[in-house]
Amino acid sequence: MLSNPVYDPFQILTKIYSDGALVKQAIEKTYIEEQYRSRSVKIVYGVLENDIYFDFCIRHYAPKAPKLAVRIILKIALYMLLFMDKKRYMVTDLAVTLCKKLGKSGVSGFVNAFLRRFDNAAVLAALPSGDEGRAIALSCPLFFYRLLKKEYGDRAERIAAAKSAGISVRFVKNQEKYLQNPHIQTPFSEEYGHYIFERFVRDDGFDDGAYTFQSVGSIAICDIVTPCEKLLDACAAPGGKSVLLAGKCKQVTSFELHEHRVELITQYKRRMGVENIEEYQKDSSLFDPALEETFDGVLCDVPCSGFGTVSENPDVKLFRKESDIVSLNKTQDKILKTCSRYVKKGGYLYYSTCSLLQAENDSRVEAFLRENPDFIMQEINSKLPHDKKKYGLQFLPDSAYGAGFYMAKLKRL
């Protein structure tokens, strides 16, 4: 085994950059030396969070782009230099040693020279002016930064710079044991046992169902859902909302498109000891006549651009393109239209995303209401800070613990 504290981050990041793996999957599927686990995960997330800026740093000192493996090594080194306050000689030595252990001795001289010459002040001074420079400095895709500015004006920079407040945990029991550690109370602490920790070490309590990891956005969405007899969670994996809503509703039905993700729901409910959930592999965009007017409530937490989750899923910034939004809109409209037919008269249809963009949020609800006069908007509120839009609530990362998402509630007449 190669014992080097930056070897594991290199392996994980290679899966992401080269194979297109999601960050959480890449971490889960990579053997990590336990003594370096915390550092390895921190480096992986740090590199992804700053990817666009690090690319600019590399271009500034290397006009001819190095190969992917070298770029990954340099990004790891840059993160350690700029955000972990590690000594330059130590970082350089680790990077050069990694080059040699990977059989890339031929580039070790280049890596050594790059890290010795690197000057962050010089890079910052070389940033382009205007939106392009700010987007690079924030490691925000330029197209998305411009959309943020168009919708939120001067607030766009704060939104793009917002970080996660920490690790979100929802307790079911024995929370006193864990609250001895530094934590933040959220508006949902009293009712749902939800807290945010700077550090939280998973232990046997997770497997025993004493707690689960659940974002503040997921909790806020569930809080708005009205208790009912029969609820459909139309896009349910990995199952956190289904499990929480099973405590508010007599019976929850959970749909998920992919078989392996249906298994995630099954594992989740069993771990948490919840029995009133039935999960199925099903495409929620395809109408099933047998389900027409079956449910008192239907939650459509639809696929979206995901930019509201970048503080937790920084790999979103690597793979999402502006052109994706148009195709996502079509999917969002189709799921909403299909699932609306499953709502009983007098029941509720909920639409949610983890997007910050009106095109995926209020605009989709507006288009749906225009074509479906048998549904009307319902006024909703939340204890979590939000902006009120025409049809729903928009939660933004700079005021909602780093989370960005949207929620609207409609009633069928």
C-alpha cells in the first residue's frame, strides 16, 4: 500500500475528474487509510469547492495544460497551501513524492518548480475584470454567476460564496449524549431534533437509528407538508424525507426511478425502524391510471440543477451546464403534471427543488397553474429564513445555513 497522506485524495479525485463519479460515491468506493480519513475527505471537498480558481492558478503558471493526473496533484497541493496553512516545503515534498510513487517521476521536476514559484497574490492580480474575474475567484461557473446576478443583484456574490454551516443531524433518541459537543440549534431543533455540528463522528447510534444525517432543506420541506392519511413521495431516494414524513402521515408511498436507489430507501427505513413506507421502482413522469386521485398529498422533489446544494455537493459545479436547465425544465413539468393527477380533490401537491433559479422554481409552478385551473396556490411559511416569491418560498445559502432550495404548495379543488 502507498502510505502518503495525499494519495487517497488523489485516488478519489481521479474517480471524479476522470470517470465522472459523484463525490460521495467516490469516497465510499475508495479505500482510505483511517489515520488520514478526515484530512482526505477535507482535501477532496476543498479541491472541488475551489476547482475553477485552481484551474486558473495552473493556467497562470503553465500555459500548456498539464495532463489530468498532474493537475489533480497540483490542485491538492494548492488546497493545502492556501486553505490548510501547510508549509510550502512540506506540500512540495508530498506532491513530488506522490508523483514518483505513481510512476510519474518525469513530471516531478515540473511539479516542484510550479509549487516553488507559485504566488497567490500574483494570481489574484491577474484575474480578469468584471463577472469573469469574480466567478473565477468564487469558483463559480460563469453562466451560473451571471444568472445569480440577474436574479439577485448585489446579493449574488454572497450567495455564491456561502458555505455549509456544518454537519446536519436529526436525532430520534439519545441526543443528550451528542449535544455535549459544540453545535448550532436550527429552527427545527425542538420539533425534529435537528442540529448542526462543526464536527460529528458517526458511531453505533447511526446504525441503531438514534440519529440520521439530514439537511436543513430536507427538514424544512417536510415541515411544510400537511399531515395526512396517504402521501406519495414521488422522487424519494435516498429516503430521508419519506422517513420523516412517515411520522406525520399514516402511509407513505415512495417512488424512485433507479433500482439501486430504491434499495437506499429500503435500507434507510429499516435503519430508522419505520414500517409505514412502501417503496417502488417507478418513473414518476409516466402516468399510472391505477393511481389517479389516490393520495391526500403528493410531494414532487424533482430533479434539478442542484446549485442550492453546492456547499454539500461541490461536484455539481464540475458537471452542470447551462443547457441542462432547459432539459430539466421538461422533466420537472412532466413529473408535476403526471403526479398532479394522483392528488385527491381537496388534497395537496407540493413542488420542491434544490435550485436557486426562477426558471426551475416559480416559473414551473406558474406554467403548471396556467394549464391546470383545478389547482390553486396555497400560502405557506417557514421558520427558516426565506424570500417569498409569487408562488412559493425561496431559501438561499447565505441565510439558510448554506442550503438553497424552493418549495410551493398547491391545492386541488
